[in-house]
Amino acid sequence: MPDNAAGKGNSVKKLALAVGIVLAIAVISYVILRSLLVHEDLIGSIYETQAPRAIAALLLGAVTYVHQRVAISKTRPSFTALPRAVVSLEDYSLPWYVMIVYGVCIVYAVSGVGTIIVWAMGETTGIYPTRLIPFLNVPITCLAFFLVSSWIGSRSNTYRFLATLAVVVMYRFVATTIDLLLEPASLLSTIIRISSSTALYLMIALLGLWWGRHVRLLRYLRYVLRLAPAEMRKVIVDKTYEEVRTLAGARTTEDTPGYPDTAHQ
């Protein structure tokens, strides 16, 4: 027990270090981008803060790579933190706190992609279709919530629902706090902003969680086959087929009317 507690504490420290690294880089990038990208025409508009913030936020998506580098320096990192060696289904899972941090950072990283697209259109054409921003950001954020929650459903053994709920709540808290720091707003407008999308994000996240649990075994088998040598993949598939056919045949026989009497005779 003490060893497990020490290992968990060390893992949390490395995760916090990874978050600190990407957060520091994102803040520095925001300051630099704001000084380079914001010209006189954008001063006083939402693009003065939102465009640099959205671009800098993309760096938060690198937390998965940075954390894996910090935690396991000899392992080539992957975006979804897949083990590099074949492990059991139980060991295929990730700690709940890792998935929460990954999830919040990834969703926030892509939540401003619509702003970047509209800003780039304006810089190119001279026309800024600002009204398009929510129509782009909301669907992109919903897709991010679905994919992250699906990943949680596939890679988590415990606290799946709470981890999914935490991602939604913490994302909304982080996004609202940063928005208020960059652009102070009234309490009423803040409440409206939170209530208008949180319920939608939660519904999408729960749908993704359900889908992730539904396809968990398929994703695990795909992971195993990907790591297996090429000559072994067909053997694994054939063995799986034989086992399934045997079990299905036994179940069909047992479900046949009169089977116990026939077997007894």
C-alpha cells in the first residue's frame, strides 16, 4: 500500500509538471502572438484577445506528449497514451485523474478553432464574419467532448461517469475563468454563457462515454493486433474465431429444447 501511494504521488507530480510546462509555453505564446498578430484594426474587438488565445491554446493539446516524456522518457509517446507493449485489458486502462487532465486540456485546445478560422478569413479577405464563431466553435467543442469521453469509456476501469462529468465541469470553469480574465463581463452574461452550452456538452459527453464502453473490447483487440507481429495476427484472429464458434455452438446446443434429456440419454 505505501508503495502504491508513493507511486501515485509521483505520477501526480509528473502530471502536474507536464501541465505546468505546456501552460507556461501557452502563456508565453499568447503574449508573443498578441504583440505580433493584433494590429490597429483589431484593437478593441474580440480578436484582440480571442485570436491569440485560441492559437496559444492549441499548445495545451501537447500535454499528452509532454506528460509521457516526463513520466516515461524512454517510451515514444502517443496522442492517446497507448502502452507500447502488449498489456492485459485491466492494465490497458489509465488513471482517472490522468484522463481528466488530458480531457480538459484537449477540449480547451480545440475550443477556439472556429475563432482561428474566422480570424484567418478576415485577415485574408478583410471581412470578419464574427457571427460564424459560435456556429463553428460549439460543434467543434461537442466533437471534442464526444471523442474524449469515448476515450475515457474505453480506457477507464473506475470512475468513468465522474471522470466524464469532471471534464465537462472543469473545462467550463477553466474557459469561463480565462474569458473573464481577458475580457471582464457582467455576472448575467457569464451565467447565460455557462448555462447555454454546459447541458449540451454534458449530453454529448455522456453519449461518447456510452459509445466508448460499447466498443472498448474492439479497441483493445485492435490495439493487441497492432502490436502483434504480422505473422501472428492471422493466428490470433483464427484462434478468436474458433473460440467464438465453440462457445456459440455450445450455447446453441444448451438452448435446444430437450437438450438435457438428450444429453442424459
